[in-house]
Amino acid sequence: MTRFLTCVTVLAAMACFGLYSILPARADAWGCSYEKCLAVCTKAGGQRCSLYCTKKLQEKQASKACPAT
């Protein structure tokens, strides 16, 4: 029984980590467009998409991956 509970706990933790990492991977497909970031983030079920997209766009602009507007 202990092994079963350990396996279930590990699988649950892996599933939670997998769900947590999905949003950034999908949202990075938006390039340099704030509007596209919001659309992708919202479609992926993200919360606080405006804050997320603002932060990520600023990071991309700081690293010169996107031109500053």
C-alpha cells in the first residue's frame, strides 16, 4: 500500500509540474506581439496574462530579441 501511495504522489507531482510548464512553452510562440501573447495565454487557460505578457515582452526587448517600441 505504501508503494502505491508513493507512486500516486510522484505521478501527481509530475502532472502538476507538466501543467505548470505548458503555459510558458505555448506563450513563447507569440514572437514580439503583445496581442498574440495575450491570445495564446488566454487560450491556454492562463491567469494574469496581461502581467505575464508585459513582463515577457520587456525581457525580450531587454535581450534585444524584440525591438523596443
